Amino acid sequence: MIPIKLTQVGNSVGAVFPKEALHELGVQKGDTPYLTRGPDGAMRLSAYNDAVQRQIDMGQGLMDEHRDVFRALAK
């Protein structure tokens, strides 16, 4: 477990990550990591992954294209 310190940055709150955490996440200063909710409800922080984003976009397109089918299946 790696502690992350929250600090005031103007009117916002920023997070200070130790070098070890940055290395484990595969990010560096200036990168934008993403906070997502996993299937178990836990929050997860991960680096941006272009391949994953393309898959998400494709899935969203399929859901938009076949909205009626998904509504029928959800009943």
C-alpha cells in the first residue's frame, strides 16, 4: 500500500504521488491518469491506454447503434 497525500492547490485539491507510485503506474509529471470504478465497486487509478480507449469507443458505438436490442435484453 502506498500512501497518497492530498494538498490544497488554489481552489482545488491535488494529489502528491511518491516516485515509487509513479513508477508502478507507469506515469510521469504531466501525464493524466484515470480514476475508474471497477466491477467490484472499488476505485482504480491507471495510466491512459490508447488501445483500451479504442475498445471503449467501439463498445459505446455498438451500444448506440443497437440501443433497442440492448433495451430489450435488459428487460
